[in-house]
Amino acid sequence: MTREEVEGGRDEMEIDGCEQREANAIPEGFDANYLKIYYGKLFPHADIYKWMSYGNDGKHPGCDQSYFGRREFSFTLENDIYLRFQSFYGAYELENSIRENCPVKIDIGPVYSVDPAKRRAYAQTGDNVFTPVERELIFDIDITDYDDVRYCCSGADVCFACWPLMTIAIKVIDTSLRDDFGFNHILWVYSGRRGVHCWVCDGKARRLTNEQRGAIADYFRVYKGNENSHKKVSLTGHALHPFLARSYTEVLRNFFELKLLPSQNLFSTEERYEKILDMIHDESVKSELRGKWQENRRSTSKEDINVIRWEQLKILLQSGKQKGQGLRRGIEEIVFSYTYPRLDMEVSKHMNHLLKAPFCVHPKTGYCPLLNNSQYGLPSATLYILAFIFQLCTIGTLGVYPLKVALFSISSVLGHVCVPIDPKKCEEFDPTTVPTLSKLLQELNMEGAKSEVENDWDKTSLGKSIRFFRTSFLQPLLKSCKEEIESSYKTKLQHSKNSINW
């Protein structure tokens, strides 16, 4: 769709007409032509405005009426046209600009000291007044950073075998943000393709300096290696830090042993177990384990070879003859290397980083694009047979994993909405069921004018996500913000009164 077509109001799709469309009338995938309808009927413009205003909506005498107008928005249009430093003075102006531009992506930046759209005018004064003054504490976790520990997928591709790595990251980071730092207003969002984003929105988090943000990011920093490092985690000291100990005992250890170990077949081949042996610094231990595993290469045991070899490694490192603390700590280091959250540190450390807005539509979604069933229209039985063949072909390389994983891996779906994730139920989040742009429009077509609902999104599967965003995140946040504004206003009045009396 060209810019002229957007401005001209081109709309070839009937949504509220009497004629109902069949579910397959809208091809699956991302189509920029659908964005105009999505932004016109489904995108929660008002909720984004309320969130980004943090109670500064002009309704209280103590609010900062310039606050929202100093927030940077960035639009990415078709053909990679970038519109940076966009600013708006209210919800109406924000919504109109989104509808007019139909961005394929919306990024949110910091609140600046002055209106970012007028930054050049301030620059001419010679004073360095254009600077970020407030920004949510944000975290970006990407599945591609786990490519050295997952064998089911690589790059932007994800499946049911490796997505739990994102679930574990949410559990570890969210618990620490709340328990260790005392933050309450935290929003987790599916990135739409290959990871998750975290927005910490408490007032004290938004006002952190870059140095303070860096200190918090470093608090979470455990994974320090790269693809050329054999040992990416080094846990020093006589005991783990309480945060790390809690993460290990409550989350990471069980996940590694019960899920990651069998699903990724970490000890199934020499190449894979050698990667783990490289993390052990004692050559005699490595030699003994290597000898056992090479002798039993063709084990007839019905027990999972990954479990057997992991238990052998643990027994040897924890045995009485291996008294070194470093060797016993090696078990924890292996678990942390494979499971601990891998943050994009630079995103968290600096206020001026942009982050994709919730409820954007991701134009690309990284499921292994081996076969698109919506394109070929294969019967379910055929799809299951192909999934079974896929499993047979991967035995010995990827290992056998649940049939659902294979189905997931051969399904290619584009245009997922970046929906919030409930951290209390993050293990229930299924990226394959996230609403897609075409699915939402199908649902609107099917419902038509039948449903007497206030909002169009209530007719679709997006409604659940918007309701969660409002009730679990936005409403408690705004309540806290308004209480803070009221308290600050009363304090200023009291100071003013005391000054007059003096």
C-alpha cells in the first residue's frame, strides 16, 4: 500500500457489511493493507495514551500538562521509512497520526526535557537542553541469544522446545524486580516474533539515571561469554548471591533437568556433550566422563541417555574425592550457562533506547517456515503425517520431541500482535495462539454487526489481552500515579503556605 493510498482512504475489505465472509477469505500472514483497519478498529489508542501520560492528563491541578508532549514516538513505515522524534499533545492527535501513517512498527522512547519535535529549534540556542529526563526501565530478551544452547531452532525461529527459555527468563527477572528492588508496575510483552520485552513503570524506575540503570542491569549480569568462550558463566565466592541461589533452587535447576535436558538432547552426541565438558576445568574429570560416554555410545538402556550422563557428571563432581569448591560449583555453572536469562544489556542501561510498543503487529514471525498449511490447505491428517515424518528425520540430530513441537515447527504464521504476558501464568503463554492480523480481521468479519459490544476488539481474540492490560497493569498503575501527583501537590501547597507564613 502506498502512502497515497493510505491518505486516499483505500479500503477494499468489508468489516461491518451484511455479507459475511468465510474464515479463509483473508489470507494468513502480514499484509500492510490490513493495518488501516487494525488501527481504525482494534488498536487501543486511548489505553496507550493513558499509560504514557502516567496521570498527567490535565485533570488534576498538580499534573504536568507538558509531560505527554515531551515523549518520543517513532514510526517505521513501509519500505523502511523511519519517522523519529514524533510527539503529540493528546490522545486525539496520537490516534490521528497513527491512522494516517499506518506504521508497520511503533517504537516508544523517553520523555525529553523539551518537545522532541522541536529539538532543532532548541539546538540553535546553543544550550544543551534537549536531553532525556524520564524513561521506563526496560529489558529486552531475545531467543537468538540462546542459539548456542538450543538445537531445535536457530536465529529468529522458535518452537515449543525452546520457547520455555523465555518463560524462565520472565520468572527469574520478574521475581527479582519485585522482591529485590520493590517494583510493582511491571509489564511483560511478547515481542511478536522471537522474545519478550519488559517495562518497569514505577515512578522511581522511570526516574533512574543511566548509571543507576546500569547498576541494575549489572545486578542481573551472569552470562558474560560469547560464542567463542567455552565457559560463559563463572560463579565465584563460597556461596551464591541470594538472588542467584533462589533462582537456581526455585526455577533453573528443575527446568534444566526436567525440560531442557531431554528436549534439547544436550548429551545425545559427542559434539554436544563436549561443549559441556569444556566448562569443567579439571582434565581428569573430563577424561573420565568422556571415556564412560564413548564406551557406552550404543547404550541399550531404556532410560534417557541425557539423564544418565547428567547424573554421572553430577555424581563425579559432587563425590568425596573431588573436594574442590570449584568442581562442585561447576554443576551450577552449567545450569546457569544453559538457562539463565540473557539480557540485551545496552537496552537497559541507557534512557534513549527505543522499544516496540505493545499491541504493534510484527510483520515477521519466526516459526520455522518449512511449510505453510494456510497456503497449501492440507488436511489435518496429512499435516500430522508430515509431522511424524519430520520427527523420524530428526532422530539422532534434534532428537524426538512432542508431536506438537513438530507441528509448530512446520507452521509459518506472520503478523502476530505484541500482546501482554501475565508473569503469574507465563508458563501458560503459547506463542502459537497469539492473535494475528488476518485472524483478527476474520473474527471481525464473522461477528459483523451481530454483537452488541462497546468495542470492536471485544468481538475478537484481542479482547482478552486488552482487558488484561487494563485491569492487571494500567488501572493499578494510574491509581498509583494519581496518588503520587496528589501527594506531591499537597506538599507543594504546604511549602508555599509555610513560606507565606514566614
